[in-house]
Amino acid sequence: MKIAVMGAGAMGAMVGGRLAKAGNQVWLVDVWKDHVEKMQRDGLLLETSEGVQTLPVSATTRAMDVRDQGGYMDLVIIFVKGLYTEQAIQDAKVFIHDDTYVLTVQNGVGNADILAKYVPPERVLMGTTLAAAILLGPGHVRDSTAGSPFTQIMPLHGEITPDVQRIVETLQGAGLEAEATPEAETAIWKKLVVNCCTCGIGTITRLSCGQVCEEPDGAALVSEVIREVCAVANAKGLHLDYKENLEHFFAVYRSSTHYASMVQDAKKKAQTEVETITGAVVREGKRLGVPTPVNTTIYHLIRMISSHYNDQMY
């Protein structure tokens, strides 16, 4: 399969590397020039549980190179942060044709709708993944997945077709356990529960995932954030059990020393994905008439923080 990965950071490079290792024709597109040049010169150094391997990959900073040298793609996977989704799909249009599928397993909600502005909705696939990766340096990535790298996907509109199943089989062939299921949207919102806590609360407090869980203040905030996210999801017709998601969050993250991606963005004084994470809950809550006072407060605080990095005392 001919595959282009838009955003070859930690996750994009890891997934793209695995797909290339499995025999697919893969292009990695990223704006980080040093990273791309390192892969062009020396290949991608990929660390997995199976060992360390240097993989020859096609990498570029220019989407037109993909079209000129690789032609049209069968699959485009979007791995940029949510605030760059629109730019990524605009760039990728040069190698997308009528038979191309575009897949997002990005954090948050709303990325698939952005893609559908540029690609027929029946060609847009959305989902979520439990896979994880760490970018160790230019051209060097480690697969840091704990347990099964389970990925669930579904079409934004329409049924699960043989073509979609073939994409699932391609992911499976690359060592990424995957399935096509109508439950993918529920899985997206389950992950949103986690992100609204680790990213939302973490970005304001600058605390790790585990520290966010600490009693009593962190636990109180986590409880209310999760209550609101579950209420919005259930109003959408999904089934998210509040108690189940609350217990799962504390069980998984209480001992975690990891700092969520948005916390790391704030440390670098970079723009965050708040619009597709906490912001998505706030907007859906308003649309459905579900109050989200805690998430709304967190949303506005993060926007204020990221708008005034240079004005802050420390």
C-alpha cells in the first residue's frame, strides 16, 4: 500500500516506520528539517520490543515531493497536532485522489470534521490508538507502547467496507493490533476523558499525570471533569459510564510520572491542542444543552495562558 504520514514526530515516525518495515511504500512528511534530513541521509532508527533497526524511508518537508516521486497515495495518515490539521490536509491534497482514504487517530475530537471539508466524508476514517512513542532525536524514535497497541477506526460516514478492512489488515501487518468497529467513536471519547484530565488540568498546574490524581484537590477536579465529559458523550448517544471511567483513570494514571503533551507544549511556550480536547467538550456541551462549568473554566484558563506566555511573571 502507498501511504503518506503527515506529521512524522514520535507517533508518525513510529507508525510510518512500522508500516515501511512491513513492506509498504511509505512517505514521512514533516516540517522539522533536521529530522527529515537525518532520515534522508541515514534512514529512520526505530527502537521496538523486537530490537533496534535502521529503516530506509522516504522523507520530505514538501508534500509536492510525494506527488512528484510517489504519485497518488492509497492512504494518508494525519499525525500532526490538532491545531495543524487543516494545514496538513490542505498540503496533502496534492497526492490525494478519488480512491484515497484519510485516517486520523489524533488526540481530541473534531479532526475528522476538518478533514471532511477537503475530502469526501466517506473517505475519512477516524479512530484512536493506544500505541505510544518517544522521539529521541532527529531520525530516532522509540516505540514506548505499554501492552497492546490497540487501534480502533471507523468511517466518518458510511459503512465499514472491504477497503476499510484492507487498511486494518495493513495496520495489523505492521504490528499494530487494529479493528474497524462502530465503537471507535466511543473509544475516542474514552480517550478524551483521559486527555481532558491529564492535558487540561495538567497544563494549568504544570503537574504530571500522577500528580494530577493527588488527593484532595486533584481528585476533586478529575472527578468533575470526567463527570462532564461522560454527560456530553452520553447526550451524543454514546455510552460512557462515569464510575467506570473514573476508576479506570485513577487505576492507570495515579502512579504515572509522565507529563501530558499539552503540559510539554506549555513548557515550550507553544500553542496547545486545547480546542480539540477541552474545547471540543465545551462546544458539544453547548450544542447539546449539557452544562460543562469545570471544563469551560479550564478551557478559558488555558487559552489565557497560551495567549500570554511572554507576559507571565514565571
